[in-house]
Amino acid sequence: MTEIVSSLTNISVPEGYSSRRIQFYFWLGLVSATLLRLIIIADYYSGILSKALFYLGVIGYLIFFAHRYHVSTRRVGVLRNLELLKKIKSKQVLDESDYEGLEYVLWSLSVSKERLNYLTIFAFSIIAIIVSLMFDLGIF
């Protein structure tokens, strides 16, 4: 992980992740969510397949949510270390490192795919419930 170190305050502001890395974690989250929801269908056909989907989905989620935790921790760390909320609330003049920190946090939020990921997981969850009910009611 590369960091930009401000010469003004000695507080480091993380460098943002590459688009490729952002896309990787986005797809990892979606694939993991899909695998976990496919368990409902797989369970009707093969216990081994449903177990495999479970383990793959959970391992994917472990990696995905560890990454999301790291991203969130980096953002909050910048806000806390630079005391940006306090400075903005008291309308203090911001220095160069404060602007670097704000730029990082705003950039990180603007490129994040988490909202799309959550929306897709929500939709897949509804579909999984409907499909499961159809199996349970004998419609399939």
C-alpha cells in the first residue's frame, strides 16, 4: 500500500486503490453473494454441491468484508488523524494535508461500488426467497 506523506504535518494519507483492484472486490462480493443464494437451489439436487457453494461463498465473503473493513478503517483514520470533522465544524482554515485527506476520502467514496453491491445482493436475496418458495411449494 502506497501512502502520500505530507511534509506539513507528518500524517500520511493513503493512496487510493487501482480501478482493477476495486473491480476485483466488487465482483468477489457479487459472486460470493450469488454462491450463497444458489445453495437454496443446489440443496434440492446435491448436498455436496450445496456444501461447496456454502464454503466458497463464505470464504469469498470473508475476503470481501475484510477488504471493506480495511477501506472503512482507512477513511476514518484520515478523518481522525487530521481532525477534519473538528476543523470543518469550527470553520478552521485547512492546510495542504487536510485537503489531501479530504480528497482521498471523497475520492474513495465516489469510486466505491458498495452501493451497487448492496443493491445487487438485496435483489438476489429476494430472487432466492421467491425461488426457494417455488421449490417448497412444488411449483418447480
